[in-house]
Amino acid sequence: MIDSNFENYGISDEIKRALGVLKYETPTEVQREVIPGAMESQDLVVKSQTGSGKTAAFGIPICEMMEWEEKKPQALILTPTRELAVQVRDDITNIGRFKRIKAMAVYGKEPFAKQKEELKQKTHVVVGTPGRVMDHIERETLDLSQIKYLIIDEADEMLNMGFINEVEAIIKELPTDRITMVFSATLPDDVEKLCHKYMVDPTHIEIADTGVTTGTIEHRVIEVKDDEKISLLKDVTVVENPDSCIIFCRTKEHVDTVYTELKKADYACEKLHGGLEQEDRFAVMDGFKMGNFRYLVATDVAARGIDIDNVTIVINYDVPMEKESYVHRTGRTGRAGNKGRAITFATPHEGKFLKAVERYIGFEIPAMEAPTRQEVAGGRAAFEEKSSGRRIVKNNKTARINKDITKLHFSGGKKKKIRAVDFVGTIAKIPGVSADDIGIITIQDNFSYVDILNGKGSLVIQAMEKTPVKGKKLKVSKAIK
């Protein structure tokens, strides 16, 4: 079934409207294959590379099939890393924005109590890492009784990270009459076994590994001696002069070294590796998305969970030891129909890793020469001019969809016996405002947040300064967060 737009999948106007704002105009191959099956409630096993649009492939049907009135979670999405959990949560929130779908992420290194409080709210979709999801199940803070959809994302990576036992333990806690979808860049035996054990007659969908071989990414390798890598990196970045670049290293020590050298040379850069506090990792990711700096030096922890449409070049400072990592790293560029480049630095003793990568991706990576002195000198002026300016972010999806949304803070919540329907009933009576202009409502003990859509935030603030909610006068202001 080849559909050239999203009109033909029987999805609601609210979802179509969000897809329009997000500029999802034409379904990718994985979306064309997955959405119809998911909408018909089939169990699916999908082999698809990262960067192929698979989050939307399951996110669109999930948002479509959520029953808004149901307070308990209806979908559980498992991801191997915290970064990916946050990315998927953001994508689901964006797709479901006008349908008021509430998605939340649960992961380690964030206070348990904060997540426990959020799980008491109406939540449609929970995205989480296996360890923390298991933790919530054991402490009975996550109610699984209404789960109708289980999605296991990046299943091969779950396996590599040793999460398979936790994933099985979670599956055993779920209702048996659910729909299960498994997404994986590769399908090792253990993932296959897991699927056969817990899925009902699953449909297998395999998307050709276009992430590596397409015309959207140009792959090159440069031979270099270990002690010449830093100067080669500086030369390549001057000649390539990218808008946005990720430099991947094998270890956090290498990340620290490269970052320090680039900082000394006045590059606008940040670093990302597993040794950083979780909060710092998220801050770096957000800063990169917002265009606060042009170069990100990272270990493979960042190869998943970065969804930025205009990373123009990926540089593998070290050849990855695991051949699959090459696919995940290079899949950060050439996204959303843009062109990308992937340049790998290979030392003589990395030859065997390079050969393993080439066998895995099915082609030999063409060699290129290191830039000449003349090329570097010729590129210097343009490089310095670009370095002094801020990176232009062409496509920050979340900012686009939130442009007309105002989050309001009200000074009352559960302790004043205020419910979501009380806000809807009161706000929808304001002249010029309807229930369709009200987004996600979050009610805490002593305060509440209400999203106002369609640019009507200031109108609502003005009216609510004088209007009680359920007979109670509440202070209203624009939320800081």
C-alpha cells in the first residue's frame, strides 16, 4: 500500500493538523508499511534503521488509538537509553498535541518521587528505560491494567545493554490481550526468540537498510596516524565548514581530549558521554538542538536519541568497535531528506574494525585524501566567519508545535478538589475560546498547569484573572517551565 500522504490512513483531524505543523508531509517507507498494520491492531516486528522515521510510524497510530478519557496508561514504550526515552516522549507529545495526549518519560537518575507524582495524573503513554519501569512496577506506582499497546524500541540495543531479562519481566506483568510492536535495526536470534515467545502471529516488516546506502549520506574514510588525528580533525572541519557536526569517539577519555583541544582552538562545542550527570546530558542535547553550539563531541551514548534534522556531517574520530554503531552514528546525518556526509578517521591498527563495518553495511567505504595545506588556507576565512555566527536551526519540531501554545499556572489543585473538567468547563465559556483551544491539563496538589492552544493564551489569562474555577478564586500566570 503506497500512500503519498497521511490523508489515507483514516487518522483524525487533530493528528493531521499536528503532522502539518511538524512538516511530516509524505510518509517514509517505514511509516507506509507500519501505520496501516498498527491501525488494524496487528502485532508487528519491524527491522528498520535509525533515522527512518520509525518513532512517527508507531507514534501516529498510538496517538490515534488512545482513549482520551481513560486515566490509566494505555501504551508502554520501552527504550534502551534515557536520551531516547525523552526524545520519544517529545515526539509522542508533539504528534498528540491537539488531541491532548499526555506522554511521560520514566528513567533512572531522576527522582523517583517526582515520577511517582506525575504517574498519579491522567497519563496516556509511558515511555521508559527497562530498569526504571521495573522499579515502578515493583513499587506499584505504575498501573498496567489498561495497557493495550507495548512498543519495544531499539530491541537490539536493549540486548547489547543486557536489558533482555528486565524486558521479559515487564512483559509478564502486562495484560495478555495487548498489541505488541518490536522495532530493531538488526534482528539477532535473542530478539527473534523474544518476539515468538510473546507475540501473536506477528507481521514481519523489513525496510531495506537505506540509512547506510542511500544517496542521502556520502561515506568517506581517511587513513591517519594516531598522533595526527587532532590536527586532521581541525583541517577537515575548516574545509567542510559544517553548519552542524557530531564528532564520535570510542571512549569518554577521547571525548574529553578532543573537546579540550577544540575549546582551546575557540570552537563552539560541547561534549556528551556517560560520565556526565543526566541533567547535564539533557542540557547539552537541548543546547545542540537549539543551535547554541555547532560541534558536539560524543561517545555512542549520543548515537541514539538525537533527532536533529540538519546535522550536516558526522565525523568518526575513532572507528567504532561494534559494526552496528557505525549505522547508528552515521544515521544522525542525512535525516528528513537532507544530504549528509560521514567521514571516518582510520589508523592502521583499526583496519579490522573498518573491514567488519564494511562487511556489515555491504559496501567498501571510499578513501579520501586528507585536506591539503592550500585547501585549509583557502577555507579559513569562510570557516572563521561562520564560527562567529550562531548556528541556524531550521527545524526544531517542538518549538514549531509549541509556538501558539501558552502554558498557564493556576494556584490551586487537588487539595481544593479541582478537576480537569472544572478548568475545561470554565475556560470554554470565555468568549472566543472553545474546548478545542484547551490542551494538556496537569493537576498537582496545590497548583495546576493548563496548556492553551491556538495563540489564545493571553485572552484566557485576561479572562481568568476575574473568573473563579469551581467557585474558587485562583491566581493565574504564564508558567515558567
